[in-house]
Amino acid sequence: MKTTYITRRETFNAAHKLWRPEWSDEKNWEVFGKCSNQNWHGHNFELWVTVKGNPDPDTGFVMNLKLLSQIVKLHIIEPLDHKNLNLDVPFLEGKMASTEVMAIEIWNILAPLVAMNGGELAKIKLVETENNYVEYYGGKEPF
């Protein structure tokens, strides 16, 4: 049987700022621009979770997408949605709330949960704006 990829899309809204307290206001502005706004800024994020595997001969599923949705909503969307990423999200505590770091942390949470339910996490795609997104493959080369 050939490896098959399935993807589930979820959305959430959140605020953050990119800021290093040990840097001056000028240095933060130079590196992060408007994203260092002291009063935060927000995004309507899209999260794409891709799982790979061989379809089960009985169900035809790589992984039940309803179950994948429940896992993502419980462990990722609920902690992130309508939150301040810098202040309110335990799995981002002490970390830069960049889209890149968020994608890695989301992977770290979901990979074992997906594996426990018969799939293998293949990719996290986190869309911050219509022009900017991150793809993370768990530290592996994508192809």
C-alpha cells in the first residue's frame, strides 16, 4: 500500500508581540518592526495538520479526521484561540511567540497524540497572514 497524506484545517484568533526585553525599543523596532508594537497585534491564524500513513483496509482512513479535529481543538485551538500568545499560553511560556516557534511547539504536542491514534504527523502549516506562513516537518527534510 502507498503512503497517503490527509490534512485537517482549523482556525484561531490570537494576539502577540515580538519583543526581546533585553533589547532597546529601537533595536526591537529595527528587528521586528510593527510586530513589536507595545500594545500587541492580532492575527486570524489557519492551522493545517497533515498526517501520513497507509489507509486502514477496514475504514479506508489514514486516521479518522473527526478524531484528528477533536485532538487539535482540545490540545491546540482551545489554548490559543482569543488569547495573548505571550501571556496566556502555557506551552509558549518563556518562548518567542513567532509563527515559527508556534509551529514547532504545536508539532511537539500533536506528534505523540497522532501516533497514539495510528497516524504519523507529517507537517504543520501555520498561516499567520495571507502572505506569511510556516511549514514544519518535525525537523526532518520534507521530501
